[in-house]
Amino acid sequence: MTKYNTNIYLVTSKTSIKTPTIIKIDDKDEYNVKVEIILTYDGKKYIGKGKDNLLTDAFADLQYKLPKDIRIKCCMTCKYGNMCPFGNSLRELFCTKGFEINNKLDLAELFDYNKYTFYRDNLVLCDYSCNDYEPQTLDYFTYNDYLLKLNLKKNQNESRRFRRQFKNFNKIK
């Protein structure tokens, strides 16, 4: 088990709160990875769980569990926080602010042409946050599955709720 103590910013419409956070990764069994991102907000403990050592699903799970008016502000949730198209290491993202990235090939060309310089100058940790942060959106290409995983989580919950309502509707006859 690997454990990281870090800080993640939680953003409301009025403020940004630096929140002590623990990231736990149990990857002894590479086919059964367990990830937890743990923080406390407003006296309540929140745990984002995932099965991906790139942490995208754990961040999405954490965001989903937080109150609706709270947003996680870090490189993982930023539109400039891209993964390496050739493979990533733990907690590793690359800031592409100032570069035009429309697809995975554009990103691959940055790594291919600039090689070590791009890697060295743009490497960030997924839990880092800077002043250039902008949240991910569906209309801006980001090579990172956070937003996809968050939307899947929301859709799964809607589907469960619909099935429960349908089941209850069938009972009323």
C-alpha cells in the first residue's frame, strides 16, 4: 500500500479551500488495484474509491460524493491536465496550457517532437493546482478520463433511480 499526504483545493462560488487529503493506492495485485482519495469537508469525511492507478475514477467518485456546489480544483479536473499518450506513471499529468490540442495525435506530436523538454517542463502531479486552472468541459479536448468517469457515475445513478421508480410503478396496480 502506497500512501500520499497532499492537499486538494475545493472550490465554492465564494471561496477556495485548501483541504488536507490522503491518496491510498493498493496495487499489490495489478489486476485488482484499489484506490482511495480521502478528505474531510465541513466536518464530514469523503472517500473517493477507484480501481485505476491513474486515479481518474477515484477523483470522479470523490467529486460525485461531494456536495453539488463544491468542485475539486486540481490538475486531474483541469482542462489542461492531459495524460501522456504513450503511458503514464502514478499521479502524472502534463499541463498543455498554451498548446493547441484537438486530439490524441496532437498530444503525441508534442511528446514526439519536443521529447524530454516537453516532459520535463510540463510534468505536474494530478493533485497539484495552479492559477491557470479551468474545469474540464465536454467541448474542450482533454486526454484524461476524469470527466468521462464522472458522467458515467452520474448516468449510472440516474439509471438505478429510474429502475427503482419503474419497479415501484409496476407494484401499483
